Amino acid sequence: MIADAVTGIEAWTILHETYSSTDVSNVMRIEEEFGRARKTAEQNMEQWIGYMRSLAAQLRKVGVEVPANRVATRILNGLGQECKEMNRK
């Protein structure tokens, strides 16, 4: 998102405009990303958990209550079939 920013101020402006809004469309966008997120093959477990905690923090910042058990459920559900099959073995 900020990869093309030339200055730190430009990067901050992009981040601020993206995450500081509490309008409905921004809340819905973050909620959708939180609900659809899936661990990728490139992510290790620490990265995956950090990503989901970051999305939960964004939701909290815009006023959405996100209990720890919801975050844990999303982390586990987003592991994908490959991880679920490894647990069965």
C-alpha cells in the first residue's frame, strides 16, 4: 500500500487515510478482510498470527469489539486444508 510513497509524510498520509476513517465502508472492508483471510504458503505461523492480530487491532481502532476468542477462531479457520490435514496425521 505504501510501497510507492516517496516520503515518510506521503506514506503516513496514505496509512492515515486508509485506517483512521470510521465510516461504514472502511469498517466493512476491514471486516471482510478479517473474515476472508487465509494463511498463505509463504507465511510462517508467526507472520500469520501477526497479520490476524493486526487486522483485529484495525477493527478495534474503528470501534468494533473483537474478543480474543474471535481472533483465535479466525486464526485457526484461516489455516487452510493443508494445515488441518497435517493435524489429522
